[in-house]
Amino acid sequence: MTDDNKPVQARNFVGGAWTTPSAEGRPVENPATGEEFGEVRFSTESDVDDAVSAAAEAFESWRRTPIEDRLQPLFRYKQLLEEHQDELARELVREHGKALSEARGEIRRGIENVEVACGAPTMMQAGHLQHAAPDIDETAVRKPLGVFAAITPFNFPAMIPLWFLPYAVATGNTFVLKPSERNPFTPTKLVELAHEAGFPEGVVSLVHGDKTAVDALCSHPDVAGISFVGSTPIARHVYETAASHGKRVQAQGGAKNHVVVTANADLDTAVEGTVGSAFANTGQRCLANPVAVVEDGIYDEFAERLVERAGEVVVGDGLDEETEMGPLTTGAHRESIIDAIDAATESGATLLLDGREAEVPDGGHFLGPTVFGDVSPDSTLARDELFGPVLALVRVADFDEALSVVNASEFGNAASLFTTSGGEAQRFRHEADAGNLGVNVGTAAPMAFFHFGGAKASFFGDLHAQGDDAIRFYTDETVYIERWPDA
Ligand code: NAD
């Protein structure tokens, strides 16, 4: 709330000025208390056009700005993000609900991308070859393309915009962010800090909104490309719409990831890794592992220890330093998870830990960790993305069966293996079908200098986010073929 008790408004940032989106929007609430403290209005097609036009105009001089000069605001941006990390983390928790430690961690992961993008002078060099043909030298150069837009989800409102912004602008493009409407204030703060860091007018813009703004970006003639992260149906829609309008697209979709625990695994590591991965961020991570596929020989002991540890997870307001798991981000999402738990229970699934019964604070969208045992790998519980604190244990006879459960998934974002066998680890690396593979690591999240994988229905496109892929996504290569007869 502001001093006069009006809800704070999330604003657009267009051509270097803060503006008010034209359409009605929705309230923004604190998921830990249910308090509505802000509002986000939505952008119309015309608001999006204003932002894209300003970005297109800024591109003409930004593309010609020497790369060293383009990087100076990025260096200042890193410093500002670090200086404001705690304030940003608290803002993030207030509108998302996650634990403060998770919020700090995601901001750190975002800053990592700013650091990597500062390597653009080296990463943009594409190659040169003397005597490529008789008397001919050839040089490949990477050039920016124009205006790029990123459309981002609610679950990492700081980190995911930073998967894109630093690389897009370091390579000489201009950038328009359309963040999730569920938590608009963290991305707004990111853009405020980018402005403070000194990017020229129009290089970084922000439009709040919903489907109208997304579709306007995906079809705008002056948008060169779209980076999207969100659920699979919307990723597919964005991929198809933007591609049909001639844009390059990278669209990261939903997930239903697995951990595999083999009979020889170190149980302490496997239990801790599985609990962390399934319940951190209240199960609202695209790299969460909501299915644990466990070999029969270790299943009972693993299940017992896992349920004990999951029952100890401290659920509460994310702003409390003790909290390990905050509320779900919206009441509607919480209801949908409870419906899924009810349906699974009614269909005979074995409930080992019931999050509906957990002791949680009043007022917010809290739900405790929930664990189902002996879940059929073909059931909804094991196959569909719930995006909440629900873990399904699947019992398998051996490693081959575990691999086949992992690979039967329609998704392919990540999978992790807990083992002490090098042979199993090697087979997992060779045969498991997912973009990010962890061994004795609960959450297989690559550092920013590696691209962030994703396969099958978890990714549409070819070049991924982060690292070298990001540089290639935001640039086009031209090859100069030169012959000088007077040489
Ligand atoms: P979402 O698909 O509902 O929303 C993502 C973005 O799309 C938001 O900006 C939203 O405004 C916009 N959008 C929503 N409905 C739309 C429509 N009908 N037409 C056009 N645009 C629309 O996703 P979410 O609920 O915000 O985020 C959770 C999802 O994101 C989960 O499925 C999760 O797995 C996925 N995710 C994937 C990754 C990854 O790297 N693969 C990372 C984070 C989250």
C-alpha cells in the first residue's frame, strides 16, 4: 500500500519513461497472508506497440555502440543487483511467497547471467580463416537482430528475466520484458535498476499484461525474436504464433522430472536431495523432481526416511529466516493441488504424508509436503505436472525399469540419479532422455556459463537460454568471403 492507503501500481517502462498500462488488470497479493497490497494493469496492443517502437528506434544507435561501451551499464547493473539483493529478495518473497533463502539464491543465479553476458566481446567472435579457398580469407561475424522480447513465468520472477536481458543487450539488441502478472513488482525493480545502471532510453523496456500483450509481441512486425518460459501449452502457442510471424523463438515449457534412486545409493544424500528438489519453492520449480523412481531393494527404507525428513520441512511465511517452504503463490493454485491430492486418494493411491493435515499458519495459501507411495508410473500423479509440493514414489525392479519410467515421460526438462555405481551413472548419462541430468545432485540446474537444457515437451526451439546458446540466439552470423587481387 502507498501512504494514502492506495494499492501500489506496477508500471510499464517505455522509451525511458514510466507509463501506466491502459487496460484493467488484477490485484497482487502476499501469498503468505492473503493481503492485496498492489495492482497490475494490463497492456493493450497499442501499449505494446509503443514499447516495441521505442525499442526499435533505440536499436539503431545501440547496435552501433562499441561493445565495451555497451558493457559498462551491465557492469554497473551487476553491482546494483548485488547492492539491492536483500531488498529485491524481500520484495520477491512478498509477492511470490518463497523462502527468503530461495529468493536470495535465485537473484544470485540471475546475477551469474549478467556476469557471463559481460564476456560477450569474446563470445560474439565467430571465427576467421586465412586461405579458406584460393586467395580467399573468410570471417564469420555475429550481429544483433533488433528487438527481442522475453515472456516470463511466476515461479522465478527475478532469475528468469535475467536469463535473457543481459545477453540480448550485450549483443547489441534492444529488449522488452513481459513478466508474469502474478508477481510484477520484482521484474519492475529489475528494470528500475537497469535504468539506474545507465542503459540508454529504449534499450530495456517493460510491459505488464496477459495474453493480449503476449500475442501482440508474438505478432509485432518489429520484434525479431521471442524468449518464452512457462507452461507447455502456452510455450507451444508462443512458439507457433511467433514462428508463423517469422520470428526466432526459444520456448521453455513445463516439466515432470524424476529422481532415480538405485539400490546402492547413499541414502543420506538421496533423501536430502530428493526432499530438497521436490519441496523447495513449494514444488514450483521447473527443475523440481516430483517423481522418485526407487529400486525395490532400497524402496522401503528410502520411503520411511524420506517421509520422516519431508515431515520436518518448516512451512511458513517466506520472510521468516527459519522457513524452508513458503505458501503456494495463489489460492487457486493451492485448490488445484488439493483437488489432485483428493483425486489420487480417491483412486486408491497410498498417501504416506498428507500435506492437507500439516500445521501451517492461517491466512495464506499454505500446504504441507505430501508424499504418495507405490504410485503407478502411468497414473496422473506420476505423469502430469502439478507444480506443487507433492512427491510420488514409484517402485521399480531394477535400473532398466527406472530408465524406462524416466524416458516414457512426455517431458524432458531434467532427471537426477542417486547411485554409487560409475557404470549406472554412465548409462544414465548415455540413455536418460532429458536436457539437464544430475548425478547425486537433487536439482540439476546448470551454471549460467552452460546452456539450460530442456527436451521433448519441455522445450520448443533449438538454441537454449544461458551461456553460448544465448549469444547465438540473439545474433545472426554473416560470413565475409574476401579476395584482394592486389595482394
Ligand atoms: P504460464 O504458462 O501460465 O505463464 C507464462 C507466461 O505466459 C506469463 O507471462 C503469462 O502472462 C503468459 N500467458 C499465460 N497464459 C497465456 C495465454 N493464454 N496466451 C499467451 N500468454 C499467456 O506459466 P506460469 O504458471 O507462470 O509458470 C509455471 C510454468 O512454467 C510451469 O509449467 C513450469 O514448469 C514452467 N517453467 C518452465 C521452466 C523451464 O525452464 N522449462 C522454467 C520455469 C517455469
